[in-house]
Amino acid sequence: TDEVFNDDIFTTFEGIRLSTTNTTNDSVTIQKSGVFDTLQLINQKESTNERNFTFRTTDNYIASKDLGTTTKGTLNINGLGATTPSTIDANNHTMFDLQNETTLNISNTTIKNAKDFAIKAENANSVVNLTNASFKDTQGTAIQSNVDVNITADGAKSEFSGNTQAIQMNNADNTITMNAVNSGEIVLSDIIDGTQGYSIKLDGDDKSKITLNNNINNANISLDNTNLYLSKENLFDNSQALTLNSGSMYLNNDAIGTMHLPTLNLAGTTNLSVDVDLANETMDRITADTYNITNDAILNVNNLTLLSTTEKDSVKILFADKELANNVAYTGESPTSYKGTNVIYSPIYKYNVNYGVDENDKLGYFFFNRASSGSNGNASDAFNPAVLAPSVATQAGAYTTQLQTFNYAFQHSDTFMNIPYLERISMINKNRYAMSPTGEATDVGTFSPLLTKEDTSGFWVKPYASFENIPLNNGPKVSNINYGTLVGYDSSLTPIAKGWERVLTGYIGYNGASQRYSGVDAYQNGGILGTTATMYKGNFFNATTLSVGATAGDASTMYGNENYAMLLAGVGNKTGYNFEFKDGRIILQPNFLISYTFVNTFDYTNGAGVRIKSDPLNAIQLAPGLKLIGNTKTGWQPYLSVAMVWNLLDDSKVTANDVRLPEMSIDPYVQYGAGIQKRFKDRFIAFGQAMIHNGGRNGVSLTGGIRWSVGK
């Protein structure tokens, strides 16, 4: 057969012996001389057809013998597939020896543990095609070749690793072609060497890549279309020439080095990514003994990775020899820069970058100038947005979360003080005495059904959300979302001394926030626990709340994800007085909220390896406000509200590797909006509210909920 499978077993026969002693029941005896290696048999089989060694299972095939000389013709080694490659374990045997005119096609297969060689192609008319094929741990050179070698990675990885040498090219006229397509990858961790003058073509598409981790010697190398990654800059130093036609070459390896070539040929446009060490004023470079550059050729530096920062305001770094200098461009399209701009980031600072040719020495230089505070005087414009994440999280995340808690923790007074005075008195004195302004009980509260209701203890739930942008003072403009739910329990109205009534409230809640600015996405999620004491006397009320909470934060920056923890606490006091008109149908309530917030962001190391240290935030909020309440005959209670909010002593103090970051704060803002509440079926009160912010916070806050009474 011209096709065998990895689980086939072949035998040979020494002969056939007929029995002469039992002619009635003749018998045949098959004498087996031994089990042959299946791969060896198909390798040596003579045929005018293509021969196939095909895997039917994912099991490794373990060779038991040297394969010997591969016979003339086409031999195909077929692994299961690109995503399920098969393995031939050479088991310390030599593999394919192409002394005859042979086409060897290996696909979706790894060959490991070969002795001396995995492929030796000595016949000049042979062809070696490798698709998604890998070679590992050869005790010698994986491929010894006098012919062209075609290596393709099509949607999968082809790898040379652990071999004494990857490829030895013994003929200067032959070529190694590496073609990575459809997100494929070719990885070479072993040396490629050969007779001086052979060629290596690196080709593919822009979604695939070729990675080189070891030297290529004596070759003429060309790059087209694909992405080439070098673990060291000097891997081509012993080659003959490098020709850059198109594609991208990445020298980013967290170290500074120089690629020095005998000859650099530049044609077309090739992108280049390099490392920069600002502290030592050096960067990756490409130099050559000889340059051959077409007039319109461009070496486009589109990725600068800063490995260090500097205290200098400006740095000038040599990049290109004078033969190359005028064919270099800088576009600034980089993971650590604004796309299409000349701005780049170190882990802490922001820099403006330009490339130019010095008029005196004709060499090409990169110029790095630390960004200023910007035309608006905003100090954060000089810093990497990633390093500002803890400051933004403290202000736009934790502080606004605490402010929202203060807005919604005074549930009882917000509901109870919407009711006219006479009805509140009736509720307070229920079962003690009755009163009526007209002498007729039926006349009392003719515009509201709340009169006959008794205020008892009850549970309430209040979900909320805010959608806003916050132009932080001395910081970036932040898109912020705040959300959460408070669940509380109010005690009954309890009389205390000198005509005062008291309600005690306990509440717990979930809170979350998210911020987005300048390519940074941050999230906080946590919980809060609090209590409120509310005092009433006549048309006056005073409520004090205490709360404490914790939150876990996560920021996604250009350096990856980073995590931090925050502790929140605060105390707030809200006081107000009702002025009634038209027998309580209209209520005007001036009120005043003052609060103190404590936020501590624990020290941590961010995704760029920078140590972030934050002093606790101690902020005071002052918010005088006015509320206009209506009481309708149908029991609906709409209202309008406005307040002016000032934030005092709220600067966040943060350092990054002992560099003081801008102290951010939230500017004053006005909040105004409307709400409505109504009692249903005696025990339930439903409410909703929308407030608009303008100034230091711009957006809308929404809340709603329900309260239900319990007890008799």
C-alpha cells in the first residue's frame, strides 16, 4: 500500500511450510522473522505514487530503527491537524535521508529526539516543504540541506528548539523561505548557519509573526510583509546582508542594543520598534558597513518603548548614521503613545518626541522633551495617565461614592418632612390625643390621605446610579458611573425630652463605580455599613449619619491590570426647616448638609512596577440647599430641589516612586432636579428622584425605591 497509519504493524515472512504428515488436514505454518518499523517501511518503499504516513490518533509515534535512505518520489507525513499536531519521537534514531530525488512534505507534525539529523537533503533535486512542522531536541542539526527549504506556519506554530542547530545550509545558491500566515507563528531558538551567501526570506501577512531567538550566520536575509521579532539586536551581525522591503521589525526586548550589519538594503517602507533608555540617553540602533537605499525608502519608527525616565527636561539621543538619517521617519503610533501623535509615555511622565537630522554632523537624532502642564495649566498633562489611576479612583470613585451615600442615607427625614406639619403632629401623637384645625376630624388633611396613617418602623430599599463626567481640578476629565443599593431599617418615632422625637436607622449597602479617561479603565466594588439618628421638633429636623466601608479596585492601563484596596468612612449631618403655605399644600424647606469623608488607598505597585503611595484623603463637603414640596389631594408629593456643593480640603496626595503627583480635587458644583413620592395601601411608600449636576460634576443622578412599614 502507498498509505500507512501510525498504528499499523508490518511483518516479514521467512517462508511457508506445508505439513507432509497430515494430508487429511493440511496446515500452513507462518514463521515470523520480526516486527518492522512502519515509518521505516514507508520511507524506503519504492512507488510511482505518492506515499503517505498518516496519523489516525493523537498518540506519539515512537521510531524503533534508523529510517535509512528515503526512496525516490513524494513522501507525505500527515499529522492530525493544525490545532492537534502529532508527534514522531525519533527515539535517538536518524530520520529522513534524502539521497535520492525526493519531495518530502511534513505537515502538522513535531519531530523530536532525533540523532544527528531529522532531515538530511543531499540530492540537489530534492524538495523539503514543512507546514506547521516543529523540530525539537535533535542531537545534531535538525535540517542539513543542499536544497531549498520551505517553512510555513498557517494558523499554527512551527518551532525549532533544543536542537544543537536548527538548519545548516550547504549550498550558497539555496534559500530558506519562512512564511507565516493566518495568525501563524514561526519560532527559531536555535542557530541557522551555512555556506556564505545562502538566502533567507521572511514573509507572510501582518497578522502573523516570526520570532528569532538565536543567531543567523552567513545569510542574505530579506523581510517582506510579516512581523519579525528579535530577542537580541545582534542576531544578524554575522549575516551578509539585511534587506528591508516591507513589514515590521521589533527590537523591543527590555534592553538596549545595536544591530550592526555588513550591508543594509532599504527599499519600500518598513516599520521599526525600539527600546529607549532616557536615563542613559541611549536607544536601539541599526548600523551597517554599507548602505544601499532607494530614494523613496523609509525606515518608519512607529514604536518607542521607554525603559527608564529622567529628571532632565529634554534629552537628545543618536539613532541613525548619516547614510540612513534622511530615510528615517517617526509616526508615534505606539502602545505607549497617542496614535498618530508625537507623545510617548514613561511609567511616570509624558514626553513630546521628534526626530530630526542635525545640520552639523548630518546624523539622525530623537529629541525627547517632557510635556508641560498644558495650555490650561493642568499639571496632570505632564504625566502618564496610567500613574494617575489611584488619584482618579480616590476622587471620582471612592469620594463620590461616599457623597452619594450621604445624599441617600437620610431616608426617614427625606420622606417624613415632605408631609405637612398637622399630619406629622397627628402621626407623632397617634393614640395620645386627636387634633383638628377646624374642630372636625374629617376636615383635617382633606388634601392628603396620610393623616390617618401612623408612622411605624419599616424597611426601605434604595438603588441608585449616576452618570457623569468629572473635570478633576489639576487632573484629567473623567467619565464616571456610580451605582449601588442601600437597604435600611427605621425605628418608630420615639418621644424624648422637651418635645423632640427620634428615629434610629441602620443600613447596609453595595456600591460600585467605574472611571474611564485617556485609555485607562478603572473599577471599584465594595460594601458599606452605616447608621443614622434623626431628630424632629415641630418644623425642624436634624439627622446625623455615620458610615464605614471598603472597596476593591482594578485599573486596566497600557501596562496591564493592577489591583488596589480602599477604606472609606465618613460622618454627615443634615438639618432643615419647613415653611408651609396654603395649609401645608406647599412647603419650602431650606436645608444644609455638612459631611466629612475619609478615604485611604493602600500602597501598592502598579502594572509598570512603580510604587504608589497615597496619603489618606480628608475631605469636607458643604451643601446648602432648598426644597419646594407639593402635597396634592390625591396623595402625590412632587418636589423640586436645588443645592450648591463645595468640597474643602479634598486634595488627594499621591507619590509614584517618590515623585509627587498632581493633587486632584473636585470643583464646586450645583445639583438640581425633581422627585416624587406616594403612599400605597397604608404601609408602602414609593419614591423616585432625578438630580442634575453642573460644574465640578456634570451629569445626572437617579434613585428610586420603596419603604414598607412593619408592626401594628
